[in-house]
Amino acid sequence: MKRHFTYFKAVLLALLTLPMLCGCSNNDDDLKVIFTGKVWKMSYIFREGNPKAYVNFWYDDRDAEAASIAKQKEAGHYEVEFAGANLDGVFSGSFSGRGVDASFTGNWRADGKNRTMGTSNLNWTSEEKDVLAKQFQKGMTNAYKYSGDANALYIYYKDGEVTNVIALLPKNR
């Protein structure tokens, strides 16, 4: 009787873990859930590998830094919204947003299997003047990969020899 009960537990455990094992066969991100259906707001920009510290683009200009941070916290600045559809495992569509002095529209595409991302046909209404906004503009223009989920999105871009990451959070509606 005890042996029969142990066998039953082993079979039950195997059956309960089967759905988890089957779910591991698809490592593609759900790009519709990650990118669309929300407005993303930039939180800060950090160097790849150092997410605990934002990049100091202002050097010793504390007034410019304070002005940038104040603008970043304002509603309507540093926002982006993606729209699109899945076609053969690649999600693509249009996106739009605003830095500080400029708004933009363009096309984007992302591959959920290898987490690459790119933007194209970007049209900025003007050049950004704010130091942080210039980096946001550079990042959205030169995006090459992403990471994250529906609660936090990270867009990677090259700035010379270094890789910076734009950290975005869903905007509270």
C-alpha cells in the first residue's frame, strides 16, 4: 500500500510539472504585452551593467542637471508609445513620443527570440536642447536591443564606445 501511494505521488508530481516543461520550449518574449497598450515614460539612463546609477551627462553643471531632472519629472516629457503587430515572429509597427523640445514619430521592429530592436524613419520635429533630452533622442534613434517586460522596458543604444540603457516605466494613467 505504501509503495502504491509513493508511485501515485511520483506520477502526480510528473503530471504537475509537465505544463511547466512544455512552457519552456518557447523562449520568445510576448512583444505585444511588453511594448503596446501603454505609454512608456523614461525613468533614467544608465550604462549597461550598472543599473543602480544614472549617467551624469552634465559633468559639473549642477544647474543644467537640476533643470533636466525637473523636466524629466514633468508630465508629457520623455514619453513613447508603440503600436504594431506580429508578423512571422517579428513585431513591427509605428511609434511616437516626446522628449522635451521635440516630438517624434517613426517605425520600429523587435524580435522576441533574440531581443533585438531597431527604429527607422524617425522624424523629430526639432533638435533637443536639454542635455538629457539629447541622450533620449540619441537612444530612441539608435536603439539596437531591448530587455524587460510589461512592467519595465530597457532600450539599449550605443554612445561612442559605451552602451547606455534607457529605463522606461509604464506611465500612470
